[in-house]
Amino acid sequence: GINAEYGKQWYQRRVRGHSFENFAMFRSLAIVLALSAVVEAKDVTILTIDKLNAGRKGPPYNSTVIVLNLADDAKLIDVMNKAQKEGTFSFDYTMHLQWGAYITTINGLYADSATKQYWQILGGSRMKPTQLGASSYVPADQEKVLFRLVTWDREPCPDPTDETLLE
């Protein structure tokens, strides 16, 4: 009778209520986990040495720009674009179909290809020339990337006061 119907309704509310709450909790947890995976970010520091063929990797730097909260898969060109949008760094490049972005100017300083100048990119834990250009190189979280102005007709002369050469 009445007690059986009341019991049935109570049971349906309790069981269905819990299963819905559990589902809602599970769905909320799944959304939080998905968002946390997307929010994973990295920070990259851009350094520059403007002196032609300085031969050093260490300070003093002409500029130091820390770019925060980048996507984990951000390429160097993405890091540079974000810094430029934030007004802390400027650059220009020409795009080559095969090789990607060729950096021509950094912070107003033009690398004159007529005199064999270019912006060399160094990175990684040992601050070595990268094997990839700005549109392909993916810096790691907390990585420092150095742009230094060099000529391609000779290797830069090592600076004897550069302590990073002793690594």
C-alpha cells in the first residue's frame, strides 16, 4: 500500500540521487584533470648578445626577457611572438618554405646577410648552437635561449673571460 509506494519513492530518490551525485562528481573531476593537462605551461628566457662575433655565451647580455606560461609544445618562434606582443622583445624575420623563419632583426639590430651576419641560436643545458631554427626548435621549461650576432665566414673567437667555456 502506502508504505510500499513511499518506500519505492524513497529508494528511487536515494539511489538515483547518489548515482547522479557520483556521476556529477566524476564529471567534475574529469573536467578538472583535463583542464590541468591543458594548463601545463613552461617558462623560457630569451637572452641576446649584440656584439658581433663576441664568442661568449655568458653575461653580460644586452637583453634578458623571461616569457611565462607558454604551451608545453611552444616553439621558439611562439616564445618570441609572445614576448613581442608583451612589448619586451622585438624581432623580424623572412620566411623560407624549406627552412622556416630566418631571424633578420632582434631589438632593432639587423643582421646584414650581405656582410655574412646572422643571429645564431644557442640553447639546451650546455648552451650549444641549436640544430633547428626558431620555427622548429622547442625549448624546454626553464630553458635559456641565446641569440648572438655572428658571421658565418668564421667561428666566433672564444672569450677567455667566459666562464661557461670551462663547463
